[in-house]
Amino acid sequence: MSSKHVEEEGDASGVGAPAERCESCGGSPRWERISDHWGERWLGVCACGRIDSFFPDRRRREGPADPLTLFLQGHLAPRRPATPAWVRLFLHSLQGETPTLWRHGFDPCEACSARTVFGLLAWPQPHLAGLCTVCINCGYTVSAYSNPAVKGSEEVLIGSTWAPACPAVKRLRECVRASQQPARHPLDDSDESAAGHDR
Ligand SMILES: [Zn+2]
Ligand SMILES: [Zn+2]
């Protein structure tokens, strides 16, 4: 909570547009805009992983505590009682000492067409690569497992049932868990693991 009063917009610079530069790395975030009767809001995702939000008609100037939920639900809407399971998974994955490194997908979601698809690569088992994507707007999940050493071993599961979790969602959860363990790529397993810290 801030003890400062909400400042009214004094100078107009930058009020009507989201930041062009990422505050973390100086790169150019990709901004998505939603505007409906619950307010206009923007979500910016930078290649470095930083997520920013921008709410031009929101009166409070300090950043929201949960910008992603605010972006998805609209800041003028009454808060919904429950955050969807896929948003909870996503937010949870960004916390802790080894947050999941998501990539923002360039293609719109096949189920809902929103450009809110995030993907990750993980190693749920030493010789099993998991490439998963999830749409944080609707929960649509694609999980592809393969053994890179075996051609044609790829198995793709698709689903958006979260309770109880369908096989695609179970694999996504598995990959998020795996992505939060210290990196264990099979190629690193040989003799580098003890001495490979000084590059
Ligand atoms: Zn950045
Ligand atoms: Zn979707």
C-alpha cells in the first residue's frame, strides 16, 4: 500500500501509450491491447521475460499487484472470485528461485485467437524433451514429448480440461515442475557437471 495520494496526470507525455522500451533490458516489448466495457488495458511481453502492463483509463498510477489478472479481467470489472487454474499455474511458475522461462508465442491461440500463448521447453525425464504451450486466456494446452535421439518419437497431446486435468494439462504441469529444477540437459550429464561452472 502506498501512502501517497493518487496523482492526477500532470504532463501528458507517455500517458496515452505504453512504454516503448523494456525497463529491464531496453528491448522492445510486444504489446497486446484489449478494450471493452471493463476498460482499456495493455500487456507487454519482452523477449527477456519481463511482463509490463498499461491501463490508460485507470486512475491509480502505481502498478497493480497482479497486472496479468487485471489485464485479463479488466480493471473496471468486479474481481472474479477464482483465478483460472492456468493463470494460477503461470503466475506460480514465475515465482521462486528458479522461475520458469516462458517464451511468448507469436501465433494466436488456436482455440480463442488471443495472442496470449506462452511456451516452454523442459526435460521432465533425462532423455525426454517436453515442448508445451498454454494460452493464458482460455487454458488451451499443447504438449509435445519427444526423445531427441529417436526420430519420429514425438507425441503431441492437446486439451483444455484443467479439473480434472486432461493428459495434455498433466504434461504441462510436469514440464513446469521440471523447468523449476536445476537444469539437467542430458548432454550436460557426462563429465561437465562438476567442472562446468566457469565459462
Ligand atoms: Zn526486456
Ligand atoms: Zn486461447
